[in-house]
Amino acid sequence: MIRYKTVFREAVAEQVIERSKFIACARPVESREEAEAFIAGRRALFKDATHNVPAFIVGEKNRLQWASDDGEPQGTSGAPIAQLLDAEGLTNVAVVVTRYFGGVKLGTGGLVRAYTGAARRAVEEAGPCFAREDVLMDFAVDYTFLGKLQNMAAGGAFRIESVAYADKVAVTLAVEAEREGETELMMTNLTSGAARVLARRATLVKVAAGG
């Protein structure tokens, strides 16, 4: 089950426009507090910059969206970046675009294009992806079934998250939420009913957008 669209990792993109240098950084965040800490860190790193323009969106349904122009003309930088993130359907992501002024004014339209262009490049470098809900299922099986489980995992039936060896093999399988019942039945058939789910819990996994 796809929960939301975000980015894989933190990434930086740089460009120079009319002698102004723009350094954009995008990264995944899980909360407003994490976004604000990331923004504070970028501002501290580039404290000598002319502007450090931040924007973030967090939350799945009632999404919190926030941005600041950080001294640029109102509506020319932070808000357009937030609008870009929203238009791309992204959430749980924060962006800071740092500008070192090069002496040439870009005008309202030029600023919007420069900031959104830099932010877009950073987001692309960060890798747009989907956060999918998977289920982790714990089983204890006889050693004779381990090879078959590994072959099934190699064939894409599920992922083996962990294996522990004792009197029996304790395995944790990860499957898409929609395939939970199918996987449980598969394990029942494989072990002639010997393997039962000992525990199950949800987890989020990032998968490439379109993948």
C-alpha cells in the first residue's frame, strides 16, 4: 500500500545564474521538528550567505506546509518552492536554497525561476520515491525449509529481513501489505501447516517512484 511520495536521501544541487550562486539541498524529514533542525543546520553552515530560503511539507493527510522568503521579495522564493513540492505530490521533505548574491538583480520572475529551478534539481538528485507500507511476519521453521524460503525470496515472493538459528530457524519475512494473507497461506502450504505467524507488524519501505 503506497502511503505517500517523498525522497530517498539528502542531496545538493548547485547552479549559477547572473553571477548569483544557488545551493539547494533537499532531504526527507519525518516531522516539523526534524525539518526545522535541518533548516537551522543549513543556515549555520551558510551563515555568510545572502539568503537561506527554506520550505517544507510534512504529514500524510492534513499536511503541514511552511516556507519563508528569508529577505527576498515576498512570494518570490519560499512560497514557490513549497508550491513546487506540493505540485509534485511530495511530503515529508524539506528544502533549503542558499543564495550568494552576485550583483545582478533577477527581478520577480527571475527569482521565482531561479529558486524553483534549484529546488527541483535538488529534489531530483534526492530521488523522488514512494513510501510503501509492508508487513513484517515472524515465523519459526525447520532447517529443511530454509533453502526453499531463500529460493522463494530470490524469486520475489517476499524479502527475508532476518534469520536467526536455534532449535528452529527464526525468519522474518517482509511483504507488501496486500500480500499478507497470500504469504501466510504460502508458508502454511510449504510447511504442511507447521509454520504459523508468531508476530506481525507494519513497516514503511521506500521504493522508486514508478517502480
